[in-house]
Amino acid sequence: MSSFFDELKRRKVYRVAVAYIIAAGGIIQLASAVLPAWELPNWTLRLTVVLLLIGFPLALVLAWAFDVTPQGIRTTPTLPLNPDPALGHGHRRRNIVLLVGSGVLASAIAGFFLLPRADATKMEKSIAVLPFENFSDKPENAHFADGIQDDILTNLSKIGDLKVISRTSVMGYRGKEKNVRQIGKELGVSAILEGSVRREGNRVRVNVQLINAAKDEHIWAQDYDRDLTDVFAIQTDLAQKITKELQAKLSPREEERMMRKPTENGEAYLAFVEAHNLQVFLEDRGKLKQAIQLYERAIQLDPKFVLALANLSILHSWVYHTYEPLAAEADQARHYAERALELAPESSEAHLARGYYLYYGARDFDGALREFNIARAGLPNDSQAYLLIGAIQRRQGKWKESTANLEKAVSLNPNDSWPLQNLFFNYQMQRDFKTAGEIIDRALALNPTSTSLWQLKSQLALGEKGDLTVAEKGLAEFDAARRSGELRNVDPATVAQVTLAKANILRLREKYPEALEVLRQIPAEARSGLDHKLKEVDLLEGLILEG
């Protein structure tokens, strides 16, 4: 045997073996990263590993037979045979058999450990809960299906070790025919939860499937057939099973929060879900008014419904900030936030609501930041908390921290233009116009008829290049959407703002008579929608007349 090992050393087989193992390990690591990114099937990684394993004994044989010299590749010279020719040839055959056998054995042992790993796909701890289908006979039970989806998502979003996509970003997939891989890629998650709900009287049947988004393969499915009173238990059980499947850590405090029922009143719960569905339409004043009425109905049915109180407070803060800066709106926001905190001082949602009031209503930025940090600790996947913290840090000049929090808000809510709009402000204010332009284009791809987004894109083009064509294109898109019916029931304030923009562009192009004519076309009801911006109309009219 000593002659065999001496030959391995002389023929430099050891060097080749070590070099092959290092190179093969690097190739496998590279393939593990690149092949999934190219969306190639999982068997391509297994094939790569198998070919490398087969190549190992072949590499040993080639190293035994040949040598690399300054003159090129040459056959390795053979030492003189043993005085006994039969014995010398026997040693040679034995050495070749030992070499090939060692190489095959090493490949087999390596394959035993490598192939299962190549076949297994380690999933990231990230998930999106898609809207549940309503299989009930009554269409009104659609809100019940939404409620189950919403509560599962809410329970999961309280787990710090998981990345959970915001409800706003997943609701757009309702009724759309998209494959799971595409959805997973768009939302940046490894797992997708789909489900359906059928409610018949006091019985409810829930069917769910957890799907590996990268491979479009079912991980597991579960059916529940329970009494209506057990619906919250179903949601809690599902959240716990999903957490276990994704190997996320669940702290005792998170588990305790997950077990709490939002309300015992079924009718209040359905009113809350319907209001929650409407609350996402931030630029639709009519839908926000409906949401307020539904939240009030939920609170009337259950005065201790903390989530309804908190969301109603947030809604009043938003209306105060965006539509009606009246003391009555700010008072309502404060009142409902305080009621929520009195009922549940530890509620993250109640602290979020108080933060909204302090930020928008009281303009107490330090106090709002404290409340948002408390809320974020209990709602680690709530994009609102990151967005608002980032907005306050922007006011404080903490650009790096602000941008990081706004990027986090975008990652948790990738299909909502509002976080992107706030991130746009950061880059615009730091004069990174290229990145700002890319971000506002992403936002417009999500919401192409948004007047506020076109306004920001127009301001960017005007400020950077003095380009008015972007604004004109945005206004043309708005008019086309109204004519086609894509935009309906546009509120008077928006009509007035658009008309103001048209008049201002004509003024900048020095078309003063046309600008004045457009400005005076603002109807009375639209002017009333402008409220505190009436001075802007008077100022523009004065500039036009002066021009």
C-alpha cells in the first residue's frame, strides 16, 4: 500500500483532488445562488452536483495518467517494473483499482450529504396572505371572508421573526389570474397563503393552502369545518401553523397577543372589516366617509372594540391632514385614540392612533415619534409605523435613518404608492433627481391616474429641467381617465386642483388669455372644495392679469 500512496504523491494526484474539491464547492455555491435567480427548475442544481460528483474520479484518473509540464501535458512516466514482471503488473492494476474505487467512494459519500441539500429549498421567513375567495351563496358574506383573511394577516404581522406583506398590497390580487411565482416575485416573499370561505348559517368552512412561491408547490393544505363562534380559533391556529412551517420564532408575548379576540360581536366585526376595506382609498373622500360611518357602527355595537376605535381615530387624523383641517376633526381623532388607550393601554394599534393624532393634529413630532416607536415594537410588520417614523426623521434631518425606514415601509407594502411617494420626497430633497424619478415612476405604474403623483412628477421635471410636458401629459391622462369612466365621482377639490394646474401651465407658457379663461371655469362647488386654498386661486389670477 505504501507504493500506492507514494505514486499518488509522485503523480500529484493529491494536489488535483484538493483543487477539484475547492473548485467544485465554489461552483455549487454559485449555482445555489444563480440558478434560482434565473428561475431555473430545482433539478438543474441537482444535475450540477451529480456532474461534479461523477467528474471527481475521472479527474483523479486523468491526474494519475498525465502531468502538466513546461512543455505541455505529458504522460506521467512509469517507474521501472518490479524484477518480477507478474508482480509489477499486479501492483499497477491494484493501484488503478484503488484509485478509481477511492474516487467513486468519495463521490458517493459526498453525494449522500450534498444531494438532499440541493433538493431542499430553504424558505425565507416571508409571506403574503392573498384575499380569500367567498364560496358562500350570499354575496354579503364576502366581508366575512375578508375578515378571516385580515385576522390571519394581522396575527402573522405581529411576529417579529416574519416578514408579512401589508393588506393594502395584497388586496389588488383579488380575482386576478396570476401564477404564484409571479406574485411571490412582485411582493418579494417566499410563501403565499391562499384560501376560501363558505358560510352556511352558523357553520363556516375554511380551506387554506400554503404555497412555496419560488417552486409553485404546495407545502400543506388544511380544512376547517367549525361553528361560527370558533372562527377566531381557526385564525389563531392557522397563524401558529404557518409560523411553525416557516420556522419563525414566536415569543410568549406574541403568542399571547395572537390569542386575543378583537370583539365578541359578529355584526360589529363585519362592519369593521367593511370599513377597513374602504380605508385604503386615501384619495377617495366618499369612500373614507363611508368607512367612518361603518367604524362608528362597529363601535356602537361594541363600545370596547379597540381596533375600531384606533382605526377611526387614524381616519379622522387623515381627513384633518388631507381634506378638512378643522378643529372638530382633530378633536375626534384625539377622542377615539384616548378611548382606545383607556381600554387597552398596551395596544400597539392604540399607540399608533395616538401617534397619528400627535403628528397630524397636534404637530407634536417628538410625542408622535415616541408613540410610533411603541407601536412598531408590537407591530413589526406594519408599514405605517415605519413610514411615519421615517417622515418625522426627515423633518429632523436624519436622512440616513429616515430613508432606511421608508425603504422598509415600501418593502412591506410594495403595491401601495403612498410609501413610494414619501420615499420620493427624501431623494428629491437630497437632490438625487435620478432616483427620485425612478421612484415616482414606480408609484405611477401602481396608480397611473393619481393626480398627486402626476403633480410630483411634474414638479420634479419642472424643477430639474424646466420641462412642462410632463405636467401636460399627467393632466391629459386625468382627462382621458374621466372620459373613459376609469375615474368616477371625482370630488370638487380634485377638480379645482386640476383646473388650477392647467391654468398655471398656460400662464408659464405665457398664454394669459387662455389661462384666465380656464381659471374662471372652476365651478362654484369646486371652489368650495378648495377651502383653505382659495388664496392660491386669487394669487394665480393676479399673476395672470399682471402677465
